[in-house]
Amino acid sequence: MIGSAKMQDMLYILRVPFYHKLQIKPTKFTHTINTVNFTASDLETLWHFRYTWIFLLKQKSETVKTLKNFVVFVQTQFETTIKIIRSDNGTEFFMTNFFVNKGIMHQTSCVNTPQQNSIAERKHGHLLNVARALMIQSQLPKIYWSYSVIHAAHIINMLPTPVLDNFSPHEMLYKTEANFNQLKVFGSLCYASTLSINRRKFDPRASKCVFLGFKRGTKGYVLLNIQSREIFVSRDVVFHEHVFPYQRVQDANNETDSPNIHDQSLFTEDQPILSQPS
């Protein structure tokens, strides 16, 4: 997750709440930097593009591998190197040998002073507010909260913001306009085409699903099969974005946990089958 940044040596020093610290070179939107003499106070007024990445970890021990992969990702995709990483004092961030070998300076915030990461802390609140709204609207079981957070970040990255002169983080970082046509309503009903090799003549040609978002690096949709509880990726999908299968039916006297569509026995809030998208 990326928060704010300061300009130094023509690169951005990013301030982050966890471990994603990188440097981004100026783009066409900041080309005037080359012709202006900045003072130390001026440098602090320059901010990062506010693009947000989400990495969900099952254990803190996964931090080291994730950080190393992210460093390589930045070097390859943005043709730049990470100089400074700022984090809290969590032991999972202390990777002395790695930082020394890469020439990366590791900075930590003071104990019980979240204001030192104020931009990132506000980003946390923004993400949670959007994710909470997605979950409330869709009424998906809370076990799927991670998909709502990832989708919230995806939406925020595409939306213009006054902080960036009404450009979106996506547009500032990648220099291309975001494709809003690809956006779908989180938690809405959809039908995914079944593979012909897995069906017989009288089998349904599509399976009833719920939209959970997008998978990084693919052109497909992440879907939850309502009947089998399997999570998979498909590109051939028909959406009904005004229908939310998990929206609860409000009874006059009491609230039911049953969804409002067809076979209600398929919609219990027990642990679903969480298979990895292919």
C-alpha cells in the first residue's frame, strides 16, 4: 500500500504503513520539475500518485518473501530502484541483510505515533469505508471481506482525486486513462459459461455466480459459484448488476439469513470452499 512521498534527487521517497516503499520517476504531469529550483520546504509539498497495492498475508512470516517480490516488481515495471522503506517497529520488517545488499535504508516510525504515517493511516480508513459499503450493499458473508478490500483498492485507483488535480492514481502512474467499462458491481449476480468439456447435452450452459472482483494479471472475473462455493476465474460472463443474491429478506418480525433467490439452502454462511483461482 502506498501513502505519500517527498521529492528527492528527481525521485519520490514514499511513506507507507507497511513495507511497500519505492521510487517513481516524474511523468509528463510533473515535467516542470526539471526547470524549477526547489527548496527543502517546496519538496515536502510534492506528493506521490497515491496508487495502492494490496497484498493479503496469512502469516507475518510471509512479509519477507512478499517484500522481495515487490522490490523486483518495481525494478522491472517502473525501471527504478527502491531507496527507502518506512514501516512500524514490527519485527517482520527487520531484514537487515536484504536491505544492506540492496542498498535500501529502512526507516521506522516512533512507538505509538501513527501521525508519522498520517497519509497512510487515512488511506486505511478510506479503504475500509469503501470495502464496508461494498459488503453492506452485497450482504456477502464476512468471510469474503478480503475480496471487498481488494476491489475497493481497484475502484479507488481508478477514481479522479483533487489531490492529483482530478487525475486518477491509475492515470498518473501508468499514463493511460482507466477503463471504466470493465467495472462491475461487487457482489452482483452473474452467469459464467461452463466449459464444454465438463458438460453433457442437457446440462446447464452457465453456472449461477456472484462477482467478487478481478484477478491481477488476467482478463477474467473472479467469481463465486453459488452452488459449489468454488471461487474461480472466467472471462465469459453475463452480469445482472441490479441483483444481489445474498441480500437478506427482511421479515416483518425478525431477520432471516436466507438470500432472496431460488434455492435458499445453497446460501448458508458456513465456511465455503476457497479454491485458488486458476
